[in-house]
Amino acid sequence: MAKKDINEMSFLDHLEDLRWHLIRICIAVILVATLAFIFSRFVFNEIIFAPLEMSFPTYSFLCETAKFIGVDTTFCAEKMPMIIQNRTMAGQFSADIWTAILGGFIISFPYVIYQLWKFISPGLHDNERRHSRGFIIISSLLFFIGVLFGYYIVTPLSLNFLANYSISEIVDNQIDISSYIALVRSSALASGLIFELPIIIYFLTKIGLVTPEILRKYRKYALVIVLILSAIITPPDIASQVIVAIPILILYQISIYISKIVVRNQKRKEKQHVKPS
């Protein structure tokens, strides 16, 4: 059966179309999550629990940097001062399931974006639709860079700060597995989504909700929001917040430039459509 033209589709037809795109997304995520669940021992030992080892690349780099400038730091410790434990009967099983689902979503992200684009692309112009491949590649690349940033920067900084923070020597850090995985998950996923800022600004500019002038005007307010976001996804120390805030501010500046290009292209098209009297 041929697919209906976009102009002939009713509201219910659009909902039905969206439902099938969401079903395909769920199937893709479940398939990849199943694969991650099968290899869960590797996923946990080599990826999830890797930031607990002081041989983790981030700690090694920061340790060498601290030695170079002659500063004492906890990044050079032999062992992370915390123990991961399970306090509930289904704790490890639940951690395995939810980690597999998260991994399924992260790895399937390009396909997720592709399906969402397939849903909205019929309502776009032909020249806009031709750039779909570039959109999928760029948005996926930004997301994966954000996830890596969250995993290699935000997660180890948060772990090192929180594991070494102590109110008394009689208190040991015996952390429940769900709390640990929640930190790793939120750091990676939140960073991945934050790095999608240029894509979000692109679409907001396309529909007229954002302009370069607005972005420049509210830059100082954006700085405050960025610092708040940095405080949410990092431990409450200034160094970590600055490290996280820098790439977000760079992304904001890139978003201004993207918004400027979109507005310029729109004005150029409007001039081309205006016929001389």
C-alpha cells in the first residue's frame, strides 16, 4: 500500500505514522540492549567500572599534570577510597537490565535520529530534505562526543571528588551499585544531550523562535544557565564546573554562528522569491 501524501494525511494518520517510527526505534534499542546484556560482564568490567581504577586515562593525565606543576592531588592515589556493593536482592539484575537499555539507546542513537527525521522530513522543502544525511551524521557525532566527554571527564571528576570527600574518618564510602551507575549514566547521557545544543538552536531558528540577536542579547543569562547545568552534572567544586562549562560555552558560540547562517540563508531565499515590479 502506497504511503499517503503529507497533505492528505489526517491528524490520526500522523499519529499512526509516528507510532510506527517509535516502534522501529524501540525494536532497534531492544536488539542492541539484548546484545549488551549478553556481554554484560565485559560492559561492566571494562566500561562501567573502569573509572574506579586509578589507571583510568583521565586520572593518569591529571596526576602527571599535577606532578608537572608541583601540586599534591588525589588523582595520584593508588586506590579509589570507595567500595561498590549491592544492598537489594534484585539490585545487580536491575543494574544489568537498565545498563543494557542505556547502552542500547546510546549505540542506536543514529538510527533513533534517522527515524525521527523520517517522521518530520515530509513536511520540509526538497532542498531541506537533501541535507538529512548531514543532519543525522552531525547530530550523532555531537551526541557521541558528549557521551565520551561525560564518561572521560565528568564521571572521573565526580567520582574522585565524592569518593575523597569526608566529613569524618569513621565514615566509610560503601556505595550502592544503583547510586554508582546512576552517576555514570547521568554524566554520560546528560553530556550527550547537552552537546546537541547546536542542533536544537538550528531548528529553533528555522521556525523563528530564536535569532542570533536574541542569543547574543541573552549570552550573560546563558552563562548563568550553563554554570547551573555544570553544577548539576558535576561535583560542587569550581574546577570541575569550569571544565564542564568551557565546552558548553563553545557550543553556545557555535550555535550563534549556526543561527546566523540559517537567518542569512532564509533572507537570501526571500529575496530570490521577490519578483521585481
